[in-house]
Amino acid sequence: MPPSSVRIGLLGCGVVGQGLLKLLRERERLIRDSVGAPIQVSRVAVRDPGKRRECELSGIHVGTDAMAVAEASDVDLLVELAGGEAMLEPVRAALRRGIPVVTANKHILALHGEELERLAGESKTTIRCEASAGGGIPVLQALDHGLRTENFQLLVAILNGTTNFILSTMARDGRDFAEALAAAQTLGFAEADPTLDLSGQDTAQKLSILVRRAFRMDVAFSSIPTEGIIGMELEDLRQADRFGYTVKLLGIALRHPEGLDVRVHPAFIPKRYLLAAVRDEFNGIYLRGEATGSMLFYGKGAGANPTAQAVLGDVVVTARECVSGVKLLGTPPMRDPEQRLPLDQVRTKYYLRLLVEDRPGVLAQVAANLGATNVSVAQMFQAEGVRGEASITILTHHAKDKDVREAVAGIAKLPTTRKTPRAVRIFDI
Ligand SMILES: NC(=O)c1ccc[n+]([C@@H]2O[C@H](COP(=O)([O-])OP(=O)(O)OC[C@H]3O[C@@H](n4cnc5c(N)ncnc54)[C@H](OP(=O)(O)O)[C@@H]3O)[C@@H](O)[C@H]2O)c1
């Protein structure tokens, strides 16, 4: 007998949880027709049950014990929207007893994704996580289903709305980093503590989730070389513009004959790239597949409604499985472990900006440092500065990443160098 309704246990009733409850109510009829039975929220766990919420909770058991919800007999589907490591045990508990899970928690997926998917498989259930990477963009469902059997060579993505908003604001309005960050905070695009976003860690977590789907490879997020946008100066964005580039914080996964190159860092990208048009708080995921060629997924990476819609998509598919008893396809099977290409060995172009003493012989010293590690100059621009200083901008040809970093370290130590050189990779393949 198919169940007369699918009962949800909801962990967290914050921005996304409230958005989900609102959509469940507003789209009740469409959801029931899609699932084949109504969806009811039977239990909710929050930190503070006394807090005022923008949603109707009457008739729902509201408590503070997430584990009790995960283990409750009146829960057919666990939806985890509380976030953080504390939700790992409740999610494990639900999966162990064969209860499917929908979560938006990039943290536990990036750290424990392999284990949670194995647990789900062992219990013949599923864990879905569309909202954990790319927010409202349905890229994981596309990778799990329509693109499941595609071979991808390249994934380049803008996965963090906060940093994209900051870089877009700096470039467009000529504001410096601190002003653009303050604007992002005022508009609610940045957390009070934006460290995870600015450091690139948030992008690395999402990239590890995407690489798992697109390349069917388990890449621990802690193993991804990661650099954020802290230290990015307005002058770097001006120079990027001068040379026909725009600056983005990228998550990159690129297949080379020697192995998979996975990294997160800010990069100059040509203005003609589709990703260059992904501005402000928007996200974009560019994929290049063997059969499909180029594709761009574009949309909102965060916010109550877009994220709740992504969660609802997973909820509907999973609830449909509960009703029909037929499991749809889950995460694609992993390939045999593949070699990784270490960042040191990656060949890339670089943008360098140096502040040096403006006197004869200085340029020769800079050139000698670059030449010593086989880094050749593609373009150079020198501007006279104040106080006997000169600002030199250099674009290099492709060189090994390690060699460029060694050259830059050498230049930084020259007595004629006035400021730590700025060095940003150019992603132009
Ligand atoms: N916001 C977005 O745009 C967005 C986008 C993509 C993914 N996500 C992910 O979605 C998840 C939820 O994000 P959010 O923005 O909705 O967060 P939020 O507004 O901070 O809400 C978190 C909710 O979880 C509850 N909670 C926290 N710890 C708990 C615990 N130990 N036990 C029980 N309840 C607990 C909180 O209770 P109280 O309300 O009582 O404090 C709150 O209702 C996170 O994993 C986040 O990374 C969010």
C-alpha cells in the first residue's frame, strides 16, 4: 500500500527552512500531484523554539533535539537545513535506518560526502543535496541524471555570491575592497564574519561536491589548493580591464593527460568568456563535455527562495520515490581513483604587478629573476609613480606555477622592490 502522505522531519527553520515551508504551502496541489500523495511536515527542530518565525508552524511538533527528529517513527524523509558539523550525526542516524535525506549542508558533504553516500547505498536509500553547491541552480540534478554518462574535461565555476558581488562592485563602481565588502554586508550578501567566503573555503567545499558528480572522483576539499580574494586591490581590477580581462574567484577542475587539476583561486579571465558576464551575487558553472561541448548553468547561488526551490526539487523527487517504492538514480558511481595534477606542475599564465625603485638596472633584475626559472614575459607596462617609484605590470606566457611563484619570491626579496608583488593567475585556455 503506498503511504497516504509523506511525513517530513525538518532540521532548521531559518532562512531556507522558512522558505521551504512557505513553498510547501503555496504549491501544495502541484506538489501532491507530482508526488502522488500530500507532503506533511510532522516535526521541526530548531535551537530556540520561542523565536518568532515568518511561517505557520501550528500542528507541527517543534523541539530542539535534531537527533530525536532523525529517529522519530513519524518521519519518512529528513530535510536538514540547520547546517554545520552538528548535523552529521542526525543525518547518519536517518540514513542508517533507511530514511532518505535532503540537505543543503555543504560542510558535511564536502567533509563526509563519500561516507554518507555509502551509508545511503547500504541502507538502500538516498541523500540529495542540490542546494549545497550553486544554491538555486539545478546543476546537481542535471549531473546526476541527464549528464550522468557524459565525460567532462573542464568545470570552471563562480560559486560564491559574496566574493562575486565584491569583485563586480570594485570593477564597476571603482570602490576598494573594504568598501565593496561593506556594501555586500549592508545588502545581506555577506555574513557578519565573511571569512569562509573571502578565503575561498566556501568555493572549495562546493567544488568538491561538483567534482564528485562531474568527474565521478572523490576529491577531499581539504586537498584542494585554495586562495581567496583577500588582498585584491582596485588597481589589479583596473589592470585586468586594461588587458581585456575581468577578475573572478574560480573553482576549477581540468582534466590533463597527467591527472585532474583541481584548484580555487582568483583569476583574470578574458572578457569574452561566458563566465565574465556572471556578475554581482550570481553564480555560474561552466562545463565542457566530450559529447555536449560547452554549457553554462547560471542563476542565484543563495537566498531564501532560490535555495528553498532547489531543496523542494529534491524533496519532490525523494517523496515520489517513497510513494512509488522505486528509487531513481542517485549519485553516479565513482571511477577508479585518478591521478591528481599538483598545483606546482600546472602550467598557467600570470599577471604580476610590482612596485619598484625607478632607476636604471631594476628592470634587468626583475627580468633576471623571471628568466632564472624559465618564466617569459608576454606583455609589460610601466607607469611612473611618485617618490621615485615605478609600477610595473607584467603578463607572463604559460609557465609552471611553481616556477612563477619562485620568481615572484625572488623579486620580493630584491632591495629595489618597495612592496610585496601582486600575482594573480590568468585562466585563458
Ligand atoms: N541561506 C542561503 O542562501 C543558503 C544557500 C545555500 C545553502 N544554504 C545552506 O542551508 C542551510 C541552512 O542555511 P540558513 O541560511 O537557512 O541558516 P539559518 O538561517 O542560520 O538557519 C539555521 C536554522 O537551524 C537551526 N539550528 C541551528 N543549529 C541547530 C541545532 N544544533 N539543532 C537544531 N536546530 C538548529 C536554527 O535554529 P534557530 O532559528 O532557533 O536559531 C535555524 O532555524 C545551511 O547548511 C546553509 O549552508 C543556505
